[in-house]
Amino acid sequence: MAANLSDVRQLVRNQKYSAGFITDIEAEKVPPGLSEDVIRLISAKKLEPEWLLEFRLKAYRRWLTMTEPKWAHVQFPPIDYQSISYYSQPKSHLDGPKSLDEVDPKLLETYKKLGIPLKEQEMLAGVQNVAVDVVFDSVSVATTFKKKLAEAGVIFCPLSEAVRERPDLVQKYLGSVVPFADNFYAALNTAVFTEGSFVYIPKGVRCPMELSTYFRINERNTGQFERTLIIAEEGAYVSYLEGCTAPQRDENQLHAAVVELVALDDAQIKYSTVQNWYPGDEEGRGGIYNFVTKRGDCRGARSKISWTQVETGSAITWKYPSCILRGDDSVGEFYSVALTNHRQQADTGTKMIHVGKNTKSTIVSKGISAGRGQQSYRGLVRVLEGADNARNYTQCDSLLIGDQCGAHTFPYTEVRNPSARLEHEATTSKIAEDQLYYCRARGISEEEAVSMIVNGFCKEVFKELPMEFAVEAQKLLQVSLEGAVG
Amino acid sequence: MKLEAYRKAFEQLAAGLGDTPSRDSRRAQFERFAAVGFPSKREEDWRYTDLASLSEKQFALPADGGDALIPQALADSQQLVFVDGRFDAARSSTQQHIGNIATTETADDDGLAALNAAFASPGLDLQLAAGQVLAQPLHLLFLGSGSATGTMTHQRHRIVLGSGASASVILEFARDSADERLATHTLSIELGANASLRLYRLQRESAGATLLTRIDARLDRDSRLRALCLDAGGGFVRHDCNVTLAAPGCEAEVHGLYVPQPRAHVDNHTRIVHAAPHGRSREHFRGIVGERTRAVFSGKVVVQPGAQKTDSEQRIANLLLSKRAEVNAKPDLEIYADDVKCAHGATVGQLDETALAYLRSRGIDAATAKALLLRAFALEILDHVEFAPLRRHIEDILDFPDDPELDRLIEAIA
């Protein structure tokens, strides 16, 4: 066993964050610092209309009066918001590629390395049927399958393009779910957001393929502030995937995104995330601060919003994908696997706000903490006075691997309606010795056995992920866990 | 100026103390309170309980010689009666275990603890030597006199049990008055190795009363604390119960039942810290929350690094019975050790329709059927009351129908 363990350790030492390379590409970056001038500059670069600039400035002015939230169970040195560059775009992108063929080959190579196919023919050859929007630092570099989507009436494009093409929709919905002054990071995002995806599914349309956005932070000293807006009209359906990586660096980089989902009558939105930002090294140097505001608004009756997330990356994760169940009979779901290893910290969970009648919500959260990782589930289930027959089921389990890590649960329930039924259950334990022993007795190595047990532990969440993502998530989990045992 | 009335009351108290060290330490505590003030809703621990209005209140210290109606004493117990925060020797069955521990330092920097320490009047001071066993439970009764309108009382209590000692203590808060009053109580508990303490806290204060109690317990090796909290009053109430399992092998049980009266606000905050290995903690709270009441439960279990083999369980169940009621529950777990078994669960729901239908189909009217089910729900907690006279007393307070025939029915359903 001793030999086996040292093998494992050896393996771990050689294990690298596989997405940690840097793409050497010339970029145009605004100098670090944040002021109204910088915001005007970003807005001008994006050729934005006046109302959007006003929206940004309003958020910025409010942001100046706000203080960083301190309640999360995470620790980090203060962030100097003046040392961040708020806009970076690859130089070759300045004229704007007309088609995929014109995209800088270096960029294409980057995504090839990451396993993200950008060439449509490549995708057709494979099993995938996914339209991808690719965001590199502050700009979207390519969106695939646009034509096919357009035939179905689906709009899937970078947000900046949507501002130009469909200002009516953007103006109507932007900031309607996450108000500009919602919280410190949302206000910051509203002031400086640079890119993100815009999805519009018209009435009664079932989006013919999975939509996906791939985010990449490349430049040093930049922050990524993306903004995603998804609107599903009456009876529409869309499944959206999001993936993220960043180079391996010793400094911390800030990622403060805002995601807004709007589901009208009978609409369904399924939002899946595989978050693999650079988590920092074993000693906790570097890594991304992932401070994200995600919220879905079930505005229509019988609408449904489902969040699935696999969080393996980031030095610090601060993220609570939420559902506002406004429409009668609407449904909110949250499935999460969060893994913290080494010195990663995660404070993540969800909020389910029951407003309409007969609203249902399900929360399944699986936390795995290894090494010196600290992990918290923080959730709120609120049932308002008018939400007759609201129903919630919450389950959050934590798995501890090693005696230096921590797992915490902070569930809030606030009920004001006597017909509501809520259940919350949580357990925390380590990997069962008998299960490990069983596997080992059958010739399965300790490392493999742990990975197998952990995968079983997360199965309930993985089955909610689209096929390709489920496979990726399992692999990610395996890699992230390596070095956790022994 | 904010807290003005408190300062006035304090100066009055200080004048009576003369030039003593006690006065100086009290003054230091008061200044600390004046600087920090009452906790605000912005503090996480006070999120659901707003004490802001207390700052503006004009509470005075009660005059001497208040008189209250003394209820019949519980059988087989020693009674200690306090009226308006003062020990009433004549009405008590024992003079022992009373002491002034006002000058002892307070546990932490909480403004409320400082307020309590600044004004503290004598309370329970139970100290048992190693191996000593208290023969009968001590029943502390806190009453208010009719003349003490608009007053505040603050008391500090202490229980120190030597190794192997054992005791039962009942704290009953029963001020019966419609006008506004404030009372704060702090109780510090130290249990020596293998000591055992049973603690019952009963609250049946009436509307208008504001009661803030806080228990800090520290458990040494293999000691046991069993606490039961019952809230059946109509006032504005906040209880803090902090238990530290400081040495290996400790056991803590903290159970509670809240059945607040209309317009009441009941907030139970517990914090159980496992600081050593092989600790066991159990927590089970149940609430029956009706018309215009607000119930809060926040329980935190912390397993510190190294506290391996901890076994902890926390259960909260609420019955929400009215449109104008509110339940806020928050069972927290903070775990820094891996070889532990920790579970918690919280539910909010209603009476089981099928059980109601079953009872009604057997000729029991709706009101009785409902009361029966409520009692069955409450029994889960009341079964932890081992002292029979107290159990009867509690059932009298709760007033669920008590009929052996029906008891059998309940068992049949269960």
C-alpha cells in the first residue's frame, strides 16, 4: 500500500491544471483602473447606445456607495479594484472577423487545446450538436451554427451584438432580474460588463440544439465581467451550457459575472455550468475569484428554470444561482456538485423565492471537501404569504476527505404561508471505510476507489447534466480529487 | 439621546453602591454597553429579532417590596422565588444557592451581556463539590409584581458542578402583566468531569414582556448536559444557548418546544461547539406556530479541528397553522474534522390530513382531533421531561386534552 500511495503522490505532483496555458496573442487592453471615463471608453468601444451607457453609469455611481459583502464563509485579502484592467480584446479581433475562417488561428488553437470545437464541420463529424459562443477575455470571438439557429427563429449571439440588433429586447429585459444595485459585485458587473451571450427563444420554439458559451480569461491583470441574458418566450425550451477556464498564474483574477434568465408562460430553461477556472496551486497561490450573481425569473405560469452546476475550479467561489417562482405552478431546480481541494474555498448554494401559488422547488447539493478546502452550502427558501401550497425539498450532503478540510451548511428557511411544505436534510460524513475496503479488496486502487465513490455520491446531480458535460464533469472531478487521498 | 433612560437608571444604581470596586466594574460594563448598544438586525445572529426599539424605551429599575401571586409549588422540589428580579426569601423553600456574581467577567463582547452585567442583581449560585448530588430539583420562579410597570430587571446566574456531581434545575419565567417590561438573564454553567446537569427552561411570560436569556455552558470530560426549553408565552423572547464540549466524551442534549401565544415572538438560538473528540450532541426542536406569531430557530453545530468521532444530530420540525404566522429556521453546520457523523434536518408543514380524517371517522370532533395531533407532535419533546411533577405542570400550561383513552388512540396512530 505504501508503494501504491507514493505512486499516487508522484502522479499528483505531475498533475497539472490542464487548461492552465497562456495564449500568446496581442491584445488591446485599457489601462488598469475604474472611473466613469473607463466605463465611457468601454461603452464607446462597444458602440453602445446612450441608454446603456446611462445604465452603466447609474450602476457605477451606486457601486461607489456600496461595500463588499463580508458574510460569506471565505477569506481573501482585499481586492484592489483600481489594479484591474476592465477591458481586453485580442488585437486581431479589432476589425472583427466576418466568419470563422477569419478568426485568428492562435485563438482557434487555444480552443482546440481546450477541446472546444469551433469549426462547424468538426462538430458535425462528432456526436455533438452544440452551438458555441466563445468569449475570450472581453470579447466574443465566434458563434457557431448561427444560420441553423436563425432558421428556428432563435437568437444566439454576443450580448454586444444583441444590443445593436435587438435593442428592444435587451432594453426590456437587461437588469430586470438582477437589478443594477442588487449587490456589490452585480453593480460592478453592470458598470463594466464587456461580453456575454444573449439568447432569445421565440414563442413555442424548442431550441433545436444545445447552446453553449465558453469563457476564457487570458490576459494578465484583467477581470472578466460577462453578462448573460436568456429569454424564453411562452412555451419555449432551451438548454444552455457554460464552461470556463483560465491560465495558470500566481496572482488572483476577478471574475464577476451576472446571468439573468427570464421564463414566460410554460417556458423552460435549463442552465448547466461546468466551472473550471484556475483554482490556484496547492499552497493557494493564484486562482480566480469567482463572484457571480445568477438568477432566474419564472415570470410565467407553469414555467421552469433548472440550474445544474459542477464547480471544481476557482480559488474562491461565491455564487448562488436562484429562482424567483413568480408564476403560478412554476418550478425551480438547483443541482450542484462543488469540490474544493488544496486551499480552495467555496460558498455556494441557491435561493428559491416562492411567490406564486403551487410553486415547487428542489435543491440537491453535493459538496466534496478535500485537502485544506473549505466548502459551504448557503441556501434560502422563502415562502411568501400568497404562495399557497408551495413545496420545497432540499438535500445537501457533504463529503470530507482528509482532516484539514471543512464543510459547512447554512440553510435559511422563511415561511409565511401555512400551506407550505418544506423539508431540509443534510448530512456530513467521510468516505465510508467499508466501501473503500470493499473496492480495495477487489483490486481497485485507493485513488480509483475514492473517485468511484465520489462519482456515486454525485450521481444525482450528474444525471441532470447533458451527456457531453456529464462525461467532462466526471473527468474533472477525478483530476481535481487527485492527491486528496493518501 | 439614545439609551438615555438606561444611563439614568444606571446612575441611580451606582449612587446606591457608594465608592466600591463593584461600582467601578459595573460602570465599565455599562460604558461598554453604551458604546455597543443593542445588537442590530444587520448582525447575522439578530437577523430575525429586532431589538432596535429597546434603545428608545424608558425602563426604570423596579422599586422594593413588589408582591406577586405565587403559584402552587411543584411537588418534590425546592422553590426559589424572585419577584421583580429580587430574591423573595419568605416565599422560597430554601435560602441556599443565592449569590451575587455581578463582578465576574462576562463571556464576550456582546452588548447585551454588558448590559446584564452592569445592572445584575443576585441570582442562582449553585456550586456543588465533587461527588455531591442535589437531592431535589431546584425550581427558580421569576415573577413580576403588579406595581413594577415599565421596569427592567437583570440577573446573573451560575451553576458549577464538581466532578461527578449532579443536579436538576428548573428556570421558570412567568411574569404576568400586560405592560412593557424587560428582563435579561445570563447563566454560566461549568460541569466538571463526569458531572451531570438537567436544566429545564420554561417560559410563559405574557404579552408586553421582553425576555432575553442566555446560557453559556462548558463541559469537561465525560460530563452530560440535558437541557429542555419550553416556550408557551406571549411576549417578545430571545434565548441563546451556547454549549462547548471542551473535553473528550461529553454529551449534550438540547431540546425544545415552542408554542407561542398570539402576537408573540420567540427566537431560539443554539450553538453547540464540539471542541474535543468523541462528543455526542442531540438537538430536537419542535414548534407549533399559530395566529400572528413569529418563531425563529437558529441552531449552529461547530465541529472544531481535531474533534474526531463527533456524533451530532439536529432536528427541527414546525407546524405552521395560520396565514399570519411566520417561521424562520436555520440549522447551520460548520465542520472542520473529517471523521464525524453530523446530520441535520428542518421541516415546515401542517397537520396530517389523513390522520385528521382517521380520527374524525372514529367519531372524534375536529377540534379534539386537532388538539390530539398537536399533543402527539409535542409529546416527542415532552417525553424528555423526566421529573414527573414538572411534566404535569407543563401539560397544564399547554392544555392539550389529556385522557388515557385518547393516549391509546395516539399510540395506535403513531
